[in-house]
Amino acid sequence: MITKTYHIGGMSCAACAASIEKRTMRLEGTAESSVNLVAEKLTITYDESKLSEQDIISAVEKLEFTIKPFEEVTKVEAAEEDAGTKTGLILSCIFAALLLYISMGQMLIKGLPVPGIVNMHMHPFGFAISQMILALAIMIIGRKKFVSGFKSLFHGSPNMDTLVALSCSCAFIYSLVMTALMTKNPENVHNLYFESCGVVLTFISLGKYLESRSKEKTKDAITGLMNLAPLKAMLIKDGNPVEVDASEIKPGDVVLVLSGARVPCDGIVIDGEAELDESAFTGESLPVHKDFGASVICGSVNTSGSVYVEVRKVGKDTTLAGIVQFVEDAQGKKAPIQSLADKVAGVFVPAVMGIALVAAVIWLLAGYSFSFALKVFTCVLVIACPCALGLATPTAIICGTGLGAQNGILIRSGEALETTKNVDVVVLDKTGTVTKGKPIVSDILALDGYTNEDILSIAGEVEKYSDHPLAKAVAKARPSAAKAEVEDFSYVSGRGMKASLKDGRAVICGNAAMLEEAEINHSGADEFLIAKGLEGKSCILVSLDGKCIGGIALSDELKDGSKELIDKLRAMNIKTILLTGDSSGAARYVAKTLGVDKVIGGVLPKDKASVVEEIKKDGSCVMMVGDGVNDAPALVTADVGCAIGSGSDIAIDSADIVLMKDNPLDVEKAITLSRLTIRNIKQNLFWAFFYNCIGIPIAAGVLYPAFNLLLSPMIGGLAMSFSSVFVVTNALRLKTKKL
């Protein structure tokens, strides 16, 4: 199976998207096909042995849509198309204004002067011909709607353009017949609908233009990310920096990043120091200090200093490219909530055509004129809006995932976004998730006249030869002017370190079991061991020449925001569970400090998935929060997998949500974002359904018998255009939200 994406041109509404999905799903070998109306993207998964790319292209082109690989669509093409649309719209607006001036000017503004040659009372034929010419000009400018509409109708997949083409064509042809009959009966001048045809088409074109402009704004997050990658780089050649195209650099090269420049690759700093702004990826406003050995991300900005960077990843392999792809994929996948709208959109246009025809026939049978029935028929066709239904979900998802990306919260799909709002249990890994995962010296016990500095000096000099995380923490904490010099050392697995000092004294730095094996009494440190053990801390005892002289306690500090996260989740009525492989004592201490509802300690990484599965059995919607590496099985098992503080490939592969910042509070932000987005989708869907359920009956004339109220096609066209713009504008409100 292979998955490919294509740009689809010419779609006007949800019915278009539905017809493409149906046609491509019928192709033998297609496993999945999804069309994103807003992104104008077809994502299709198919078996290459049964289906070729040309088969897909041919199937879509038979429906009269354009199709090309998504990556081949250029900004130049888009700009040219936009310029042409804008010019045509301006001309249509001018002609429509003249059309309204001639046809309704004196009705709207009493005493408005109208030239005699186009005056209805003085020259009815000139009045009709002038309107016909202006309406025809507008129809020629908007001819794509007629071509698309009628071709879609003939292919059995009518869309919004079909409704517009039918309504405007009927109004124009009827008016043309009335104009011809004016030679016998001048009173037919009152039965002209040229202005409805021209103005409706202009209103709809204006609405689509405003809609497309608004839709582009929903894509600002993606556009902003894509623009982060610099076009140029300072490549080091023969020891000198040379400016080259960023596309020319490759792994293993060395580049110079000066102050004010963007990093052109993912890499490692090999010389220099700088402050890099990584806010576009993490949402963190403060620059991050980078020096030797630090990793840098393509697209981050050097705010001060200069660094030499060894290139590790370029182009599509960079973290930036991965983030862009992650967000684009999310925006191209539908949320389950969209299924109802999709089903309605699939039958919407044929149903509206049927309603319009039935309404017209009923009014004719009731004894009303053909002119009246045509007005009803036209108004029903133009007021119906499948666009609002089709735009309701994808626009909100694009804005929601875009807002998340700007805050360092990457959401894999619309489904993950929707599921997250239902989370009622959050399972948290301990090390690296709610704690920093880097132990530090927290307490020191000094016995028999030794000082804290003595204990750290002796232990630090010995432990610096070990790679164990606890040993590294002790070595890091030793005084700058160490008083002990190590001559020989050895590591005892699972116990600690043995060493000999230059003055001949023997040192042991390890756990209680190691001292007991050496028959060293450590009773003076027992109270320290018990007290610190209850606090969930790890302890190292230090002996010198067979005598215990002290101990060092180390703790894994809580991350800033961990306690606040638990408080916020509790306020949201979300249960919290700490799930860790650490000892029960350490787990209970951290759990008590945080205030979580439940703690499960001593669980191996491979067993965490089973625990999550057990939690889900009572019907809870579970979010697992981990570091995305050893928690991968549990992340996949949970309803929502959330990888925190990691941009690793494994995190992106395993998690539904990736939090680029190392901040636990982003878990709450992700849930809040989901709730805001789904609420926005529901608002959009309500409006779309409400508008059509109210607008279509009114256009059909249900209020006419009781209130003598009948909409004109022009008002219907304006209302239809407004409904689509309203939905997109409502979705754009998400971009103003603060997480």
C-alpha cells in the first residue's frame, strides 16, 4: 500500500469533495480516500499492483476537476489564479452595480435620474436589452461556474455550481423569452429577472472570494512554519565561510550561523556560543543558550553570538520538516464529528434540486404565475449552501491544529483532536515527564568530624569515573577545589564504586549492601537512609578506610508546572494516575507531593501498556503522558498518547500528541485546545444546518400565504454567500484564543 496526496482544483463545495471520494473509492485497489475541501487536497491510500497513478488522475478529471501531485503546486500558479479571480470579480461588481441602477434604481432611491434609453417606462425594450447585455457579461466572467455546474450534473454528481448554473440559466432564459414577447405585450417588462441572474452570480462570486481569502488565513500556521527554513547558508569551505543555497548543504558539512541568521539544518554545535530563539517550535519566548555539544533545530533564530554547527539533517529530514508534515497530516484527516456533515453533503444538492422543483410545481398548481414559480425555484437553488456544511469541520481543525503548533503542541489528526476533549483519566509517567529525569544532590550527612564539603570532595572525585546517573550528579556537585586524588578505581555493578586515594586510603561509594559486603558498620547513617528513603530519594554511603563517614541523598526534581498541572486537571474533573517503574516508596513520595489520585509503582516499561488497558476497561477515556521512547507501547494503547518534552522520531511515531516544550502544563493546554476546537466545530455545524433548515423553506415560500413574504433570488444569493463566510470567520476566532 502507498499513500499519496494530490491538489484538487475546481471544488466549490462539500458535494464536490464527496463526489471525488466516492469515485476514487470505487477504483479497484483503493484502501482509503479522503478529500479536504479547505486544503484542496486528496489523500489516497492504494495498492500499486492494482491501481496506477494515471487511473486516479483520470477518475478525478472525468468529474471535471483538475488534479496534480500536491508538491507540484507552486505559489506563482496560486498567485496568478488569485489575480485573475480578483480582476473578474471587480468587473462583475461594476456590471452588477449598473444592472441594479438600471433595473431597480428608481425603486430604491426615489427621484434617481435614469437615462431615457434605459428607462422602463420610456423605452421598455432598451431597458430590457441593457440588462440582458450586463447580465450576459457577468455570466461570461463567471462562466466557470456554468461549465463546472452542468458538467457535474451530466456526470451525475451535481454540486453547488450546478445550483448556481441552473438558477441563473433559468432566470436568464425566462427573461430572454419575456424580452422577445415584449414586441406583442410591453407589460412583460415587469417579468424580467436579468438583475437576479447577474447580481446573484456576483454575490456568490464575492462570497467565494471572501471565503477563499479567509481560508488562506486558516493556513497561516503552516505557511509560517514553512517560511522558517532559510534559503541561504554560510558553508565552511577550506576554513572560510561561503554563502550557498541552503539546499546545497549535506550531512557532515559545517556551517556558520551568525547573529540574526536562521539555522539552515538540524545539527550539533562544535564551536562558539549563541542564544537561539526556538519559539516557533516550542512556543517558549525566551532564547535558549547553545554551546559545544548542544543540538540546534533548523529554522531557529540566532539572537546573539555565533556558532559553528555540524550538519546532521537537512531538507525533509529536519525536525522542522517533520513538524510541518505532522501538522499537514493532521489538517488533512477528518474528525469523526464530520461524518454526519459528509453524509448530508453527499445528497444535499440533488435534494435541493428536488425541493426547488417540487416547490415550483406546487405554486403553479395553486394557480400562481410561471414568473412566481420561477422566482421560488431560483431562490431555493441559490439560498441552499452545501459549502457551510463542508467548511464547518476542516476550517476549525486547521485553525485548532495551527494554534497548537504555534504553542508547541502537535496533534496528529482530527480524530485525536476530537478524542482528547473526552479524556477523563490522565496517566503520567514519572521520570522525564513530571520530574526532570536528572538527579541532583539534595542532602548530605557528615559523620565523625567530617564536613559536607569533605564528603562531596571524596565521593565526587571517585564518582567522576562512573557513567551512572547518580554518580554523575555527585561528581557535578563536588567542590571546585577537590581535596582527594584518586589513584585506582573499580565499578561494582548494582552496588557502587571502590577506589584508592594517592595517600593510600581506601574509599567505597555505594549503597548499604555494598558496605555490608565489606563488613563496614553504617548504623550511624541508618536514620538518614530511612528518612530519605521515605522521601523517595536515592542514597549513596561513603566509607573511608573501613569506616562510614557520611552519606549523600539525591532526588529527581519535579518539573516546574507539574504540581500546577495536577491542580488544573482536578479542576477539569480529570482523574490523575502516576505510573512509574521506580520503587513504590519513591513513587508514593512523588505522588503525595503532586497530589495525584492514584499511584502505581514498580511497573516495567513493557507492562505499562497492560496497566493502561486495564484502566480503560471501566469505560474511561485515557490519555497516557510519557517521554515517547520507553513509554511507546503505553502511548499507542491509550485512547490518546501524549509525548512530552520530546521531538524524537519515536515520539512522533507513537504519540497522537507531541508536546515540543518540556512543560507538563502543556498537557492541560492540549485538552483545552481540543475542547475549544470541538466547540467551534459544533457551532459551525449548528449554523450550517440551522441556516439551511430555515433558509430553504422560506425560499420555497412557506411564509408567503400567511405573511406575504417571499425572498428574492438576490437576497437568497447574498444569504448563501454570507453563511460560508460566517463559518470560516467563526473558525478563525480560534486563532485569537490564548492557551
